[in-house]
Amino acid sequence: MGFEASQDAFAQALLDTGAGVPDGVTSARGEPDALRFAVYRNNVFVGLTKALEKRFPVTARLVGEEFFAGMARAYADAHKPRSPLLFLYGDGFADFIAAFPPAGGVPYLADVARVEAAWTRAYHAADADAMTAAGLATIAPEALGRTRLARHPSAELVMSAHPAGSIWAAHQGDHVEPVRHWCAEAVLVVRPGMDVSVHVVPARDAAFAGALLAGETLADAAQRAIEADSDSGFDFGAALVGLVSLGAFSATHNGATDNGEIK
């Protein structure tokens, strides 16, 4: 094809299934060729669909290849790539699934996709040393309540009304194990070292973990956990050490500041 159109016009036509052949795009005969352009456009959408399938393998496995391909194509029709890095494509896919009527019969599907999207972001997140129990011990007891811990660059918490983390874990091998406890889960995705880890946070610690990762003080986060369920058996020390051991927070470099904030 000859190509005299601007890059923006070409890209817009290529990603808009309702658009015609852009001006300046011609065949060897010097004429627009809608069929050839349609083939080229279809190849682009196939590439976007494959990118989503690679990023969301468990989501695809849950609904089957045909259903996933149709859902991914619908997403690609409405959401164009914002980056040339295709591994970033699909950050909004989970929200799309949640509002996609044909997926309504699989209510946990969107949250499983959220776990998978978080996994990819964690994999490509900036490297950073994780806080250790020894680093936690350097915080002065009198400053502990007003301390804020810095979230590790890779850490994300997915709050689900379904066992999204357990469903994801069950599909990591060829044989799928049934999920034994069907309940809400808080899923921590983090890469404190070389490998991404997916952890189901104890239910009693979910509100505490969410508040800390959102930047609240240790005291406020503990209060949220108690308010969420006063009978849950929340243990401040065990919850804090547990999250630190999973690598949820960046290491302490300068100790606690005057206001107790960890940087």
C-alpha cells in the first residue's frame, strides 16, 4: 500500500472499525483498497486480543477461548492502546468485564482479572528493597502509632467479594483444584524480590492492610480493622509483622521522621 496520510489519521482509521480507508493510503494501483485495509485492521485487533489473552490467562481459561476472544475484541473496539508496550494493555479490562452483560453469569471474573492485571504491574514495577522485621524494629515505640509505611512499588491489594485469589491459584497448574472455601478475599500481589507473589490476606487483617497501603497511620489502620469487625480477633502485632514479611512495604532508609513517617 502507498502511504501518504498522517500517522495520526492512519492510526485513528486503523483502530476505528467504522472508519474508511484514510486519505493517502492506496494500493499499488494508486487506489484505495478497502478489503486489504480491512485485513490489516483485523490483524491489529487479533494482536490486541492475543495481548489480552497472554496477560489474562486465567480469565480466559474460566470462560473459554471463544467467549474470551469475543469479550477481548469488544474491549479492543472501545479501548485503544495508550502505549506501544503491549504488556501494559488491558489495565481497564477488569472494569470492562464487570460491566459486560454477557459475563454477568460469572460474577467473580472481573476480580480474577484484577488479580492478573496487578500481577503484570507488579512484575514490571520498579525494584525496591522491602522492609524487614529488623527494619520495623527500628521504629521507636512512642512513634509507632503515627507511623506511615511506604507501600512497596509492586504492592497492590485486590479486595473481592469472591475468592478471587484462591480461584487464581487453583488455575496455575494443568489440574484445577476446587476452591474449598467460597468467601470474600483480600489478595495481596507483590514482588519484593525477583518473583511475583500472590497472597490471600487473612480476613481479619484485610481492612488493616488496605488502610496501610493507602497511606494511613498504623494507629488509624488498626482502628479501621477493629471497626470493620470487632469480633474478628484482629492482632495488631501479628498483622503488621505478617504484612512486612510478605514484602508489602519498602525498606526503611532514613528511619522515622519527626512525624513518624517512614521513608
